[in-house]
Amino acid sequence: MLSRKTLKLIGCGNYCRSCILTSNNCKTLTSVKFGTSRSSSLHCPLALTFSKLRYQKAGMCSGFQIGRNCSSKSQNRPVVTTTMDEEELKHFQALAKSWWDETGDFEALHAMNKLRVPFIRDGLVDQNDIVESDGLPLKDLTIVDVGSGGGILSEPLARLGAFVIGLDPVEESTTIAQLHLKEDPRVQCRVKYINGSVEDLASTESEKFDAVVASEVVEHVADLVSFVESCCKLLKPGGSLFITTMNKTVLSKSLAVFAAEKVFKIVPEGTHDWEKFVPPEDLKVILENNNMDVKMIHGMLYLPVFREWKWVKDTSINYALHAVKIDPTDVADDRL
Amino acid sequence: MAVNVMKHCVKCTRVWNQLARCQPVLSRCYQTNNNGEQVADIVISGGGMVGAAMACSLGHESVLQNKKIILLEAAPQKQFKLTEKLSNRTCTLSPASIQLFERCGVWPVIESMRCQQVLRMQVWESCSNSLISFNQDEMSDELAYVAENDVILESINRRLNEIKDRIEVMYSTKAENIQIPGGLDEPDSNAWVNILLNNGQTLKTKLLVGSDGMNSTVRKAANLHTVSFDYNQKAIVAVLNISETDNNVAWQRFLPTGPIAMLPMSDTAMSLIWTTSPEHADHLRSLSSESLVDAVNDAFWHDRDINQVADNFTNNFQKLLNNILPGESSLRQLPPTITGLQEGSVASFPLGLTHASNYVRHRVALIGDAAHRMHPLAGQGVNLGFGDVAKLTEIITKAASDGSDLGTLSYLKEYETSRQRKVLPVMATIDGLQRLYHTDFTPVVLLRSLGLQATNALGPLKNKIIEKASD
Ligand SMILES: Cc1cc2nc3c(=O)[nH]c(=O)nc-3n(C[C@H](O)[C@H](O)[C@H](O)COP(=O)(O)OP(=O)(O)OC[C@H]3O[C@@H](n4cnc5c(N)ncnc54)[C@H](O)[C@@H]3O)c2cc1C
Ligand SMILES: C[S@@+](CC[C@H](N)C(=O)[O-])C[C@H]1O[C@@H](n2cnc3c(N)ncnc32)[C@H](O)[C@@H]1O
């Protein structure tokens, strides 16, 4: 049953137009997984443990990849990092540039940090009654960044003191994200990227995290209902879910062009079903069905000329949402 | 397959536990490694008044208390002792600068050492009778304080010494070679700025603040373009003695050769800043103390330059203004007579204007004279530098509370935009004033006389000028 779900979402099928990988790519590229942890080990003893772990378990499945459905191949998949072909390396480099080029394809995501990081920070500080003054308001909170991509949002959250797991089904992205940590000892020890799907993580790690973030992801998923369900499942009672989503026309430059067309030259079938913008009302209903209490919905507007995001009333184009998992003990207290 | 997945996730939990135990590692990451390489979040190069104030200001931000901040100063640590002797280098600190010092605990130290309040400022010129004066009662707060550069720097350094657990100061340490990443070919660079020091050590940082003065090494390394202008003028500075009075007025008179100013330093001393042609300056420097005192008195008192046409016209204009706005005209006060000067206090400096077209780039920000150096006409130079400090502190603090990489260009750009909006008009005004007052050609004299008179009578307009001059 699990494997079927996996198949649907990350199953080397078409789960996301922008970040798509076909089964072919999946096969050739798995070998780069966490190849970077070796270089990280120079800075952080922890990374050493990571890579040791990886080598020990090499016979089974490399690194922290979870729930790959290419399981038949994973048994004897090589873990060395040199099996990539030239062509793929080029893609790899193109991707690397894009994720961390502040003024490139993902400019809008970088710019959005000035809004969404404070939104998440203040939401968590408020929700958890945090009193801090040392610049680490999220100290030791555990966060899963679902669909972390290049880590544009994971890194700032880690800098604020959180431990972040960045989860993304696209291997190139997690690799690049991991690479980007190399030069930053402040965040290196607080972030780990995992290549996999949220369903799989939810199946074993339910109620483990203080917060789950899915920023600019829900408009890409094939099955919104089960995606949201998994996100909620990861949360401890009282934990916070943050979702931001935008109308894709705004980001057409960054996304549609980026992966699907420019890099992989793939236009997936049946894109129309899940390319749609998710209206806040719909999301609210799904969340409430998952025992979540929606605390806040804010509209957002991008001003490309100023490369700046602004909070607005209108939630019809882009919005940010904060919901909290209802704590049954709290509910009981309330009744008393 | 499902079993497999389970195994991975057990591993995932282990990762998690390891991450959670990793914290102590964090501090170790930021210590000197074997190659004599040191890593810091922020390096400030240049510990003059502006750079030291920057370090002190950052040291007082609680959001930055976990960041490693290093201040480099090429000169050795000075052993300062306050003596009766006054220094010939002084600043007029604006209320905004004083606010900055109050915020980081420096102001009480300055006050306990030596500074003088300015309650009134009178500006007039030698070519006509027009005058502009600023009184305290027109201002909600005091206009400014005059303090010696040495006193300001010493006060900041004492404060820095008190917060040395937060700010590391490296004296006798010069940034000799600086490499800045993020050229056009590597816009996504996460790399460090590398600074080679004169002691052979290398410093690595995510944000380098250049406060290394007019000939900034940081600015050159960052390849930031500058516009320079030599005024072909020199400034003579000296400490003047006056007979004891309530000395709270700053005096500035525009002469055809340039402005002469006296700032109150104590009840018996004035700080002189006289801007004039290089030849005249050299001549003044060659004079005996007595002759120089005579020359200064003469410069403030004489009326040889009165331009008849302009003066008649402005007298009429003054009457006209009095009719429209009765009671608005100011009384002219007379400057005090200089009785002598402090031995060895006379010095001179060439004057110029240098402005960097950009104050920032990826991982670099310039502050103070490294970004802009101007004619000391309005006593604005260092106040603009302290304004940079306040704004850059605000931006770095914001970047830190947003969890951003501190050297991110989009934050630094906010600093640049905000500061250039402030600095450019001041530079233009001062440059314009300088040119305007550097002539005795009648139409220009007339124009500026009318300009001065109108601003004096029109209260609201004057308030605008005060606002401008003091923020
Ligand atoms: C005649 C005159 C009169 C003035 N009068 C006034 C006035 O009345 N009011 C006013 O507001 N302003 C006045 N100014 C301007 C004012 O003095 C300057 O704006 C102010 O000193 C600038 O401070 P700063 O810290 O930016 O630069 P600086 O004071 O030049 O300090 C730079 C520091 O950097 C250090 N350094 C340089 N290179 C390196 C390196 N590679 N590594 C490490 N350290 C380095 C130097 O040792 C120095 O300590 C006047 C200027 C002049 C010339
Ligand atoms: C627009 S990017 C956002 C990246 C990152 N969250 C940010 O805001 O910087 C969308 C990311 O979602 C990931 N993604 C797409 N479908 C997903 C799914 N079903 N589950 C998890 N992540 C998914 C993509 O791989 C891509 O990295």
C-alpha cells in the first residue's frame, strides 16, 4: 500500500511539472546522493558520522534516501560518486546556479524570505511562548521543510536555531542544497537534506516535529489531500504547519521554464489537474479535516520591479498560512 | 520495500538525534584552525571613530550576541590620558549621533570626559549684512555638542573594552590583501571574503565592513568606483583662547576665500576651522601666534568685503520681510574676541570630496570616509559616518533576525539606498554652498544674501534646514 502511494507521488512519475524527474533520471543520478558529506566532514565531525553510516549501509541503500520506489535496483546500487555522466553534470551545474543565484530564476523565492521567515519565526515564537534575546528564537525546535529544493528557506530557519530536515524528492536539489552548506559552519550542523517523499517520512516519524513548512510546494503536488495529511501527521500535538503558495503565472519564469522545459525538456502529461492554484478556503477545509486549527492567512504580493514582497489583504494570488495541530489534552482542559 | 523504508527511517531518527547533539560543535567550527585561519561572521576594517562606533553599536545588539565580530585597526592601541590641553581635531556631534552613542553606552563616557553644548549657531557672511541664526528655543532639543575626536574615540574604545566578550579588537593589525567573492561569473557564491593580515594570518568572513577612511583598502579591493574632487583649498585648525564666558555659540562666517568657523570647546576655548586657499593657508601657518590671532579676529570682524549694491538691496528686502512676518528677524550677536591660542595647536589639511558610487556589493559595505568624504563646512563629515553606523546596524540586525546570511546583497542594498538618499543631498548642498560662497560676483552675492535672509525670517523653512543639518 505504501509503495503504491510512493509510486504516485515520487514514483518516478509526473508529480511536479517544475521539478520533474523521470525514472531514467532517477536511475542515473541516485549515485550522487550525499556525496557531499565527505567534504562537509572537514568542518563538522557529525558529517563524518553521516558518511560512515552511508558506507556501512552501502549494500542496501545509500544515504538517507527514503522510500525510493526503484527498490529493485536499490539493492545493489553503487554508492560511489563518480558514475554521473557529463550530460548530467551539466544539468547539475545549471541547477546549482539557479537555486542560489539571488537574482536568477529563483529571485522571487529569495526575496520572499524577508516575509516568510519572520512569518514562521513569529508564528512559532507566539505559539510556543518563546522568550529569547540571543538571536536564536527557534533554538532546538525541530522543523521539516517539505519540498526544500535548494534550501533557500531551510538555511535561514537553521540560522535562527532550529534543527531542520529538508525533504525533497528531487535528488539534484538535495545534493545542491547539501553542497551549499559546505561553506557555512553556522548552519551546517543544523540542517540535513533527505531525498524522499513526505508520505514516507510521515509513516515512521509521526508526531515527531515542532513544525512543518511547505513553502511554494502545494501547487506542485499531485494529491493535495494526502500531501497535507502527511504534513499534519508529522506534527506533534500543538505543532505548527506553515504553507505558502502562489499563483504559478507569477513564477512562470522561475519554475515552468526552469526544470521542466529548460533543463529536462519534459512537458508532463495531464499537468492541468495539479497545476492549479489552491484557494485558501479549500486548503482550510482540508486542514480542518486533519484536526488542524487555522490561525492565520495573509495575502502576499510580489512587486517584480522592486524585487520585493508585500503583505496584502488579497489572498487570491499568493498567501501564507499558519495552522496548529489541535492538542487533545488542551481540548480536554478547555472542557473542564 | 516497506521494510526497507522503515530501516531508513530508523536511520533518519538517528540522524536527528545526532543533529540534536551537534550543538557544541558549532562553536568549535568558528575557532582558529591549523592553518592560522580565523573565521568571523563580521569583520570591520578600520577602527577610526566610525569603525569603532560600528563595532560598539553591533556589540549592543542582542540578536547578534552569538555572532563573531572582529574589529581591525592598523594603529597600536593608544594609552590616552585626558589633560588640560585641548586637541585641535573636533567634531560637532548632531542629536542623531548623540542618540547612537546613548544607545551603546558611549555618551556618558564622553560627557564625563569633555564636551561642550552648542545652544546657538550663527552663520553670516562678509559681503552683505545677511545672517542666519539658529537658537535653541526654536529647537525641541539642543542643536549639538562639540567634542574632541580623541575624546570620542577613547570613549568608544573604553566601551569596547567593556564588551570585549562580544567584540574582538585587533590593534596593530592591518588588512593587507583582501579577496572578495561573487564577481559576475559566480553570482551564487557562498564563499568567504579572505583577508590577509600584516601578521601573516588569514581572516575569513561573510561580511566585511570597510571603515578604513578616505584611502580605503576595502573599497579598492571591492572595485567600487569613486568620484573625487579637489577643492584646491586647505583647512587651518587651531585651539583658540577667549576670555571666560558662557561659551555656547558656534560661529561661522563666509568669506570670499571660504568659511571660517569657531566652535565652543569649553568656557575659555574655541576650536578654529578656517577654510581658505592653499597659499593663504600656508601664509597663515607661517605667522606668529599673535599675528594669527589678529588674522582670526580680523576675519570675523572686518567689513571690507561689503558689497554696496547687494547690501542696499538686502536691507530693503529685510524691511519687506519684516512687514510680512513681523518680529521674525534675528538679532545679530557679536563673536567673542580671541585672546590667544594654544601652543602647537595649529595644523592644516588639504580638502577634497570623494564619493563612492556604490557603498555595497556582495559581502561588503563601506561606511564613513571610506564611502564619502566631504568638505568639513557644515561639520557633517563624521555625523554622516555615524548615520551610516546606525543604518547599517539596523540592516544587519534585520538580516540576523530574518536568519539571512549577513552578507546578502539584498539587505546591504537597503542600507545603500537609504544612506545615499541622505548623503547625496548633503553633499550637493555643501558642495553648492562652498561654490556659492566662494565668489564675490554681485548677482551671486545678492542671491545668497536674499537666500539667507529669507530662510532666517521664514521659520518653517528654517526648521527644515535645522532638521537637515542635524540628522
Ligand atoms: C580639517 C578637517 C576638519 C574636519 N572637521 C570636521 C568637523 O568639524 N565635523 C565633522 O563631523 N567632521 C569633520 N571632519 C571629517 C571627519 O574627521 C571624518 O569624517 C572622520 O574622521 C572619518 O572617520 P572614519 O572613521 O570614517 O575614518 P578615519 O578617521 O580616517 O579612520 C580610518 C581608520 O582606519 C584605519 N585603517 C586604514 N587602513 C587600514 C587597514 N588596511 N587595515 C586596518 N585599519 C586601517 C586607520 O588607522 C584609521 O584609524 C574633518 C576633516 C578634516 C580633514
Ligand atoms: C518552488 S520549489 C520551492 C523550494 C523551497 N521550498 C523554497 O521555497 O525555496 C518547489 C519544490 O517542491 C518540491 N516538490 C514537488 N513536489 C513535491 C512533493 N510531492 N513532495 C515534496 N516536495 C515536492 C520540488 O522538488 C521543489 O524543490
